[in-house]
Amino acid sequence: MSDDIYELFVGKERFKKERQFEKELLRIKSRPPKYKDEEHDRLHNHYLILGDNNILRFGFENESELPHELILKCNKAFNDIFKEE
């Protein structure tokens, strides 16, 4: 789905927050690759974002071996960006 269509689907505010959140996650340190065809590990290999109407949920896969410190940073970024207004 293109960004323009996705923005129409979820609304301008949520779209803006999701893009801001993605940028914040990219700032968190990289790790060795989880999959051999990748140059380095990526956070999107470990987390899930679930949306149901206007409710977004963010969490990590049970099998994720990310350090607890990184998980806390990601949770903080999500809560800071998507906090209730």
C-alpha cells in the first residue's frame, strides 16, 4: 500500500506518528543480523504493531533476544509518540 493511500486509510495524525516512530526506532543501535541475508539485525525483526480501529498495540515477539535496555527504549519511544492526547 502506498504512503498516500495508507495516510488516507489511517488518517493524517496517525500516519505522521507512525513515521515518527519508525525514525525513532532506526536511531536505536544495530545488532548482528538475525537472518543471514541481512547486513545487520533490524528492530522490525523483533516487534509487532497491531492496529484495531483507533487503538495501536506495540510489543515484542516472545522469542526476541533483544537486550532489555533496547526493549525499554522502544517502548518509551512508542509511548512518547502515541500517548493519549
